[in-house]
Amino acid sequence: PDRAARYLKRKGVPVLAALAVVVLVALTGAYVVMQDEGRELTQFAHFKAQGDSLFDSANYAAAKSEYERALAAQPDDRYVAGRLDETQLRLAQVSAERYEAFLAQGDALFAAGDSLLQAGEALQSLSFFAEANKAYYEALKYRPDDPTLLERGQLTADGMDAALRKNRERTRPGADPEAESDRASVRHQLYNSYRQQGDERLREGDYAGAREKFRMALVHLPENDYATARLQEIDERIRQQGHERQVRLHLQRGRQLCDQGRCAEARAEFQRALDLQPGSAEARAGIARADSILAADQHSDGQYQYFRGQGDALAARGSYQEALASYRQALAFKPGDAYVQQQLALTEKAAQEKERTLNTPRVEDGVYKVVDEAPQLIGGLEALHAQVRYPEAAHRAGVSGRVYVQFVIDEKGAVRDPKVVRGIGGGCDEEALRVIRRARFEPGKVKGQPVQVLHTLFITFAASDE
């Protein structure tokens, strides 16, 4: 910081003004993140309330959709997960009841149509066969894989064909002046049946089913304005539905990539969503979030390079303790960096050798910073991390990273005076302290005797892949 301040002063930039800019940038990033979290909570509450209202009114299909949206905003909410399971159970029960009702209705209509056909009432039987076909189609929606429904549907189609053949035989052209009128009546009857089924499918949002029904209606009355208009409307809705699905897919990919730390790729996904839907507030918020994280990463990389270079220079001069401090600062900005970890190990070894040569171990207020034998964690780091409980609030907010804790290990291997030297918030700092306090060590030693040693460990918090 002092070096940065001197640099800004040489450039003619007031230090306080520069610091104000830095603080403003940080606050802006925090505000964007808080906005995202607040928007997610608001959306979750809205979807949950909508789902409850629809569930209470027995509109289970719509309730299921709202609960799924709520879970997308808050995946760990147990209440909504339970309500979704109950909704799916209710939907299954309703589906079974409706299937049985439409099946019975179709059988009754088919039997009536068959009786009329045998009695020579071709036109009347045609109407019953068409209604039976409609009932079987309704039942098929609830059990799409039921082969008996397909067989029944074929029987009604055969019945309609038989009725039309008998009617044509009775009303051959030239044999009866009412023949053309009868054929027109049949065509209108079939058109009206398919049109009615198409309207019902359209109201239910079954665009593919509605399209097929209106197409069949046009087979019987070609160029009918109503059926033609409905087909155009359906094609437009299908196109928009695919468009909205693509936007949702880009947004979902963007959120996943951002959570994985791949913010440049996430920003590209959010931008694609915004290009498809320029008014999307969620896409704009995603871009802002990605930009904020990328800016922070760029700042971290600059700090890492600075402390790494400083560590190398200090180590070359033999100022090992100062070099160790710089290398640890570099690791704070880029945890796990292989080069810095290697240099840290070499520098620690050099520092210990120097201390042994001078026979003056570094000690302050009775606490050693460098010892002959370093303390050893009993059970190892893996066992220590197994005790960590990832705070739920931090998990939901996407808080992850390493918490660095510094503490004293006394002569008996117990932890004393732990404090967080670099935290990540969200309750993770407190959890890291809790776990460190419970740790036990083999004490460090100087000339074979246990001593108090200043030590630092980190606890990692990272969401598991789902």
C-alpha cells in the first residue's frame, strides 16, 4: 500500500482521492452482488407464494411449475422441495382419475356409434365415433404409452371410415339430389370436431397437439380462415417458446460458469441471453456480476505479481523472514500457486538453516516463529477438513475460498489465541476458527524441547459439484 501511495503521489494523484476510487469500486461490486442476492430472494418468495396459491386451488400442473422456479432460485429449500413432491403425487392421482374417466367415456361413445352404424344410421354414428376418438385422445395425454388407447383410436378411425363408405353408397352422385348436402354436412361435422379439439389443446398450451388438430380440420375444409389463422398463431407461439427456452439456457449456463469461477465464459453466456432478449434484467445483472468478479481477479493478479517479485528480491538478499511474509501475501491472492509454494518451502529451509547457524531461534514474548522441529497436525489436514460444516448462507450466496487462521501451539500441542488473518465472510471465518480451536498438534521443538510456536493454517470452503 505504501509503495502504491508513493507511486500515485509521484503521478500527481492525491492519495485520499485514489483510495476513495478504490473504495467506490469495491462498494459498487458489493452492491451488485447484494442486488443479485436480493433479487433471487424476492423471486423465490414470489414463486413460492404463487405455487402455494395454485396448489390450494388444485391447479397442480401450474403449481409444479412455480415450485420448480422457486427451487431454481433456492435449491436447498426443504419446504418447497416437499411441496413439489406432494404436487407431483397429486398430479399422478388426478392423471389416473382423468385417464379412467376419458377411457370409460370413449368406450361408451364407441359402443353407441357402432350400434348406430349396424342399424344403418351412418351420419349419426359418425358423430359418436368422432367424439369417442376425442375422448381416447384425452386419455392418451395422461398415459401416452398405453397401447390399448392406440388400438381404440384405430377402431374409432375405422368406424368413421365405415360410416363414410355407407353414406357414400347411399348418396352416390346423381342418385339422390340430397347427396352433396349430406357430404357437406359430414365435412363440416368433422371440421367442427377437429377445430374444437384444437381450441382445447391451444388453451392448455399443447401447441403441437393443437397444430395437428387444426391441420386435420383444414383437410376437411381447406382454406378455412379460422383454422388457418390458428395455425399461424401456433407457429408463432412455438417460435417464441423456443426463443425463450434458449434465453433461459444461456442464463442458466452463465450462472453455473460464474459459480465455477469461469467468469469470462459466464459473461459471454449472459451477453448471448441479452442479445436474444435485450430487456432481460437478469442478463444485465449477470454481466455486471461477472465484470465485478473479473475486475477483482485482475486486481488480485496484480497484487500477486507484486508480492511474488518482492519475495524473490528479499530472498536473494538473504532477508528470509521478510521474503516469507511476501510469499504468504502472494499466496493469499493466488492460493495453491506452485511457484510460490516451492519458493516458500525453499525460503523456510534457508531461514531455518540461517537460524541454526546463528544459534538464535526467532522468538517473541516466548513464542517461536522458527523452530528446529515444526509442529505436526494430529490426524492430518484431510481429517481436519472433514470436521468443517459449510455455512448454509455462504453456500447459497456462492461464497467460497480459503480462510487463513494464525494461532499459537503451546508446549502440549493445544491451540491458543486463534485469529483470522484473511477471511472470506458469510460465516466461513467463524467456522474456520471453530475447527482450528479443536485441532491438536505434536508440539514444535527447539533443541529437543517442546516450545510455543506461531503457526498458520487455511480452511477451504468450496461447493461440491452437483
